[in-house]
Amino acid sequence: MPAKCGTLCGNKNVSSHPINQSLLSQVKHFFSELFHTSDWPARWYCGNWDQFHGWLYILSDAAIWLAYFAIPILLFRIISKRKDIPFPKILWLFIAFILLCGSTHLLDAIIFWWPAYRLSALIRFMTAIVSLFTVYALYRLLPMIYHLRTLDQLEAEIIERKKAEEELRLQQVSIKATEELMAKKDEFMSIASHELKTPITTVKASLQVLEKMVSQNDDLKGIAPFVQRSSKQVNKLTNLIDELLDVTRIQAGRLELKRSEFNLMELVTECVEQCRLADGKHSIGIRGDESLLLFADHDRIEQVLSNFLTNAFKYSPEGSAVEVHIERLDDSRVSLSVTDEGIGIPEANIGHVFDRFFRVEKTSQNYSGMGLGLYISSQIIQGHHGEIGVRNNPLKGVTFWFAI
């Protein structure tokens, strides 16, 4: 059995012991004597160690050291294999911390034969420093760790992403199919409108000749109302064909604008008079600056105004008022608006009124039209680099406007 510690555990010469020196001297003495072990006996010879107790201590420390050295090796392999692992810096701190902890246990076992207490103290100090840094780094990472997604969450996210990708793919297929159908429709409209233009022009010319004959022959007065109704319907058909031709030009990027300077009030007055004669059921008011000049395509601006007025007449009751207002805006642009007292537009649909072929469902069965007029108007205004819009009035009706 190892003996108890002898004189080495007793008191030293007090005058020469480092404890009486300054702190700096003690530090120098510590590092200069870092591997010097003569100041202490080996642990086997200090205390009453029996074989079982001593080897239990040694083997336990050795086993802990082996585990503490195996863990960093495994962590290093994980970091090397998985470059995408989150928070790699904290893993390096854990590696250093575990290695140092294992070193303290290894030295505890070695001290039974080699009393390197100074080296043991230094390694323990290093372990303490690295431990504090590890605790601080881990504390800083806690909010991010709390937000890490679980495996179930990741799987759910992958399923949702695949579902979204599939929906997007189907949507793209649908969009492509819609574009192909629209292209075929545009091609059909282009061919049909051009083919219809010639016979309609012939019919219109024939009706004009017939109207002249009726006006000159009293025997034909009985058919005059039929000729007038036929002329009116032919004019409607001509307008529809013109709209189809305009759409095909727009889709082909061939909508030409012939700009010139003109008096806007004169254009408005002339257009309103023509629409009043054709309608005769609404009162139309005009207000605004009579001297405003506009540099734009005269005929196309008249087409937009005529479309605004036609919609105002169509969707407002007989005898109601329609007002046209022109003004110069603060940014020097010219604004024109048409306000009616009609049925208004549902807020859910107001953003689509300028779409091609768009018509409000609840009105499409009661009012004729193809849903092209406002689309063409918007393209004309965009061609002038202007703005076009619509808003519901506070009480009733809507206001269509554009600014150039």
C-alpha cells in the first residue's frame, strides 16, 4: 500500500516560498517551473490510497478522457462531411471545450505518478476561458436556435413548396393555352373583320342610294322607315367591325397616332352634338376652359370621348344628366372626364373595366356590346403616354377620365 505523504507535504521555508513574492514574480515562477514536479509527491504517495480506490479514480478519469477525445473527433467528421450544417463556429468551440475538459481528466490520472499540478492548473484555466466563451456564444445563438424548423416542419414545407410548384406549372400551362387561344381569336377577328368590311361597305352604299331614291319618289315613302332602321343597324355593324380592326392593330402593335394641335373644347362640343343627336334621351353639360389646346390624335381622342359618352348613355336612366369636364392639371397635363348618374360599377370589377372583352356579369345580359370600347380607349391613351381611369361617384354613377 502506498505510504502517506512525507516532508514534501509539510511547510516550506517561508522566506523562500513564492507566496511571499509579488504577483508578477509568482506568475514568472509559475511558468518557469511549469513542468517541475519536485514540490509535490505523486498522488499515490499523498493520502491513504488503497489499490481499489486509486485505480477506480484512474480508470474513471481515463474513460472520461477517452470519451471526451472521441466526441470532438466525431464532431470534426460531421463538420467536414456536412458543409451546410448550421452554426459551425459553436461546434468548433464545443470541440475545444470538450478536448480541454478531457485533458483535465487525463492529467488527474497521470498525477498519480507525475505530479504536474502547475500544468493541470493552466489547462483548467484554459478550460474555464473556453467554457465561458462557449456559454456566451450559445446564449447569443438561442434566438436563432429557437427558430430552427423541425423535421416535420421541413417536410411540411417541402410538400407545400412542391404543391405550389405544381400549381405554378399548371398556371403556366393554362396561361400558355390562354395565350394560344387569344392569338387564334385575334387571327380570326383580323380575318373576319377584313372579310366583312367589303360587303358591309357595299350594303351601306346600296342603302344610301336607296335612301336617296326614297326621298325622290313619293311612291316609296312607305319603305322609308325600314331603310332608316337598316342604315342604323349597318352603322352599328360598321362600328363593331372598326372596333375589331382596332383590336387587331393594337395586338399587332400597329395602332398609328397622327398628332396635331387642336382646341379641345371644339372637339368636345362637336362630339357631344353628334352623340346628342344619336341619343336624344339624356341632358349633356359641358364645362371647362374653352382655350385649352391639346397636341394629340384628334380622331382617336374623339373616339375615346365618344366611347365614354356611349357608355354613360347606355348605363344611366333616360332623362338623367351627363357632364363633360375639361381642365388643365397642376402638372400641365390636360384632363377630360365624363360623369353620369347610372348604375355604377361593383368595386370588385372596377379594376378590370379596361380589360379586353371584359363585361360585368350582371349587366352583360341586359346591355349590348363586346367589351372592346374601353379596352381600345385605354390603348389609345397609353399610346399618348397618358393615364386613364374610372371611379364610382359618392352618390350614384361613375366618372371616366383620362389625362394627357
